[in-house]
Amino acid sequence: MRAIVVIIFIAFCFNLNAQEERKYKRKVSVDGTYLLSFFKTAEARLTPFNIKLSLNDKYNFRTGFNINTSTSSNKGFEGDLKIGIDISYPYSKKWNYYYGADVNGAYFNYNDRDNSTMILSFMPFLGFEVFLSKEFSLSYEPKLIINHYKYSDPSALINKESYAEEIKLTGLSQFFLNFNF
């Protein structure tokens, strides 16, 4: 609820009529939950830094990454790489909506234990974007996340590799601060 109130407040603080024509070819996005720590998120492994490249007026290529080589509890490696596509529809000069799908791959390996985790995710989404100025916008992107996990534990006596599947929805925490250029 706080996320919605803050987004609405920020939207009214800016001049929403400043956008005349949106012909930007690139967009760099930062996940708002990484910047505002009072919004707790269960999807901490999703990519906090995203790049969107325009293929034409309607289709966009998306990519993102997350690399953490020093976790708080132990030293190890956590990495995510996301690629996807979205289809954009301008609703007005101030609003835009889009939909698409991302494929995300994640790998976790820690130095204090032999096991590792690989995650392959398929994430269809529907997004809404409000342009606060010519170069700055906010977007909200709820997703359905379909995960396939592969756990590897070489020191196990049986089941050295195990698999699991999971389907979940993201919460209110998937909003992004966008810089258009």
C-alpha cells in the first residue's frame, strides 16, 4: 500500500504534460525496491538493473543482470541474467502500457558448502508506465514467475541432483525508475 501511495504522490509532483513525443531508443531502469529499502520484497534475486532497446516503434528487447560476489553470510557467487521482449502501446502522452515475457537464468554457488543452485525462470508480465518528464518515467510491472530449480550437492549420498518447480506472482514491489534517452 505504501508503494502505491508513494508512486501516486511522485506522479502528482511532476508535470505530466511535459512529454510531447516519445521517440527514445534506449531505456535504463533501476528496480525501486533496491533504492527504497523500506519496501520489503520476496523477489530479491530478480534483476535490479535493466536495459531496454527499441527494435521498432512497438517491439523492445529487454535485458538485465544481477551479480553479487560477496553475500552477507558467506562468500560466494550469485548471478542473474535476464533477456526478454515487450510490446508497447502508448495510451496517451503521459501513459504507456506494455506486455511481454522474460527468461531469467540464475546461478548460486557458496564457498562454505559444496552445493549449487541453478534456476531457469519464465516470466510473463503486464506493465504500466507514467512519464513524469521527457527523460524520466516510473513503471509498475507485475509478473507471473514460473521457476525450474536444479539443486546439486556432490557430497550427498543419494540424490546428488534434485529438481523442483514453482509458480508465483510478484507483489507490489515490482516498480522501476526509468531513464529514457
